[in-house]
Amino acid sequence: MNVTKNQLFKRQITLSEIGKIGQQKLQNASVLVVGCGGLGSSIAVYLAASGIGKIHLVDFDTVDISNLHRQVFYSLEDLGKSKASVLSEFIKKRAAFTEVSFTNKPITKENVFELISEFDIVVDGTDSLPTKYLLNDACVIKNKPLVYGSLYKFDGYVATFNVLQDNGSYSSNLRDAFPEMATDIPNCEEAGTLNSIVGIIATQQVNEVLKLITGIGKPLVNELLIYNSLHNTQFKMKLKSTILKEKIAKLFRIQTYFDIACSTQNSDWQISAKELKTKLGDSNIELIAVLPNLNLPFKVDKTFPIQEFDADRIDIDFNKTYVMVCQRGLNSYKATKILKEKYPTLNVLSLTGGISSYK
């Protein structure tokens, strides 16, 4: 079926604030969407549906059954497939005037400048704190606007960072709101999330992108919007641009922005579901869950939530093998690494793929 832009974007063009000129601005724009999970997948689809001319997706992950309650553009048929690839194909089928491409690997300190260089706006759809700071710092250094979004249980956070001001300076960035990267903030896997707040924050981010490109309205510049979905309350925290580009450039040189979820795991520290099944009931095996309230197919000996995980709290028996368990094998590997650093000769293993892969 042949369609025209006027047909596809009729309702949007009808808005006097947008019109054909605004729609052409969207067509001429290019956006990098980092993360294709709950936030990023909705952001990418809505941006394409709005008529953004060029979108590039970045995500290393595959579709998991636990994703589907909030990542609504994936289906049961997509389990195990690349998120970026599946989302790219979905967009191609419904956005005739959007050029969409993807990178199926993590964004890192080594490739971030290359990835952001060709795009007008960068959108943070990740749930990784190290990656959020990496994107922020890289965008500050390269003078790229960054549309930020994050979630914590029933709360959502949105801001538009690093926008060129009339006086030639740039607006506030993530480090003006949170100067130091917190180390004890759980992601949605650890803390849980309601799908409605994910959709709300994603479309808020889309709204920021559309305002930036078309020049209408007032973007969330020099302020952080904090929204609570339980009480439908929100407030805006005013921000001042105090963490300057020179300081961030120095931080960029010394920080690794390392995220365990994006790293290659040591195969020697792994145990497959098949192998674990043969060892269940062995008195020399101690099972430790590192997330609370897991729906487990077997009993564990202890539960130590990863945000409180401390090697000193575990009574170590060097005759035993400790198996760390979580939902998808990321936090269990993190706990394994903590124990191996404390006790290099201790037998510690992480259940590969977590409970999600336990058949």
C-alpha cells in the first residue's frame, strides 16, 4: 500500500504548532536510542510513528519472558532474539518514512563517541547507572543534547540535559542532579516495576525529543521532573549547571563505566542448569539466592539480596561449592565476582542464565 506523509501524519500536521514545517523538521532529524527495553522500545516506536527520519537502536540484550509485561512491542515468538533486531523490524513495518538501523552490542567508553557522533539527539532508555553516566559525560564532551529517563518502582524521572542556551553555554547535565554515581540503586530486575510507569516515562521522553526538534513548548531544561504513579503527583527539581565540561572530560579519562550486565562472563565461574540439576541435594553444594522473592524451582540455603551482598556475612566452608542464583544470571555473577575477589580459592559458581533459563 502506497501512503503519503500527509496521510500518515495528518493528525499531527493538523496541529498549527506543528504543520508541514514542523513535520519536515521531524523528517530531517536523527535520533540515537540507547537501550531497547521498557523505556527504549516504546521511545523508538513512538518516535518513528511521529515521523523521525533516522533512528539508530543500541542494545546487546535478547528478549526474555520477564520482559514482556512492560516491553510491549515484543511477543512470545521473539523470546531469545536480539531486542534491537526485532524492534528494528517492527518499526520498518509501520514507519514508511523512517530509516532505522541498529547496533547489537553494548555501548561502551570505547565506542560511545562513534555512536553518538552522527545523531542530533541522544535518548537514554537504559536501566544501567554506569551507562547513564557514560552517555551523559560523552554528550557533554561532544555537545549533544541528551533526553534522560529512569525508573525506580513507582517513580519516574525525566530531564533534557546539555542543551545549547541563547548565551552560548549549555544547560545542566546528569551530574548537576546527581554528582556521584550511586552504587546501591537496584535496577528494575531487583526492585520490580509496574508497566504503566514505564510507558508514562517513555512517552514523556518522546515528548521532550519532539519539543526539541520542532521548537515548540518548553523542554525540561535545567530541571528534573519526578513523577509518582501511585499518587499521580509530580514536582520539578530546579538544576544549575555547575559541573562543567572540563571537569567531566577529566572524569571521562579516569572512569571505566563498567557494567557487569554488559561484560563477558568468565566461563570458569559458571554452572549450567543441566549440570546443577545433577548436583541438587549434594551436601557439598550451597545455593544462595541474590534476589528476594524469586519463583524458584528448587530450595536455596540462604538469600542475600545483591544490594546488601557482603562476603563477610557468609560463613565460608572451603569444602563446599557455592552456587549463586538470580533471575537472569547477571546479579548472581556479580555476587560470584565479589566472593572470588575476597576468597580466590573458594569454589563459587553462577547459574548461567539464571532461573529464566532453568528448564
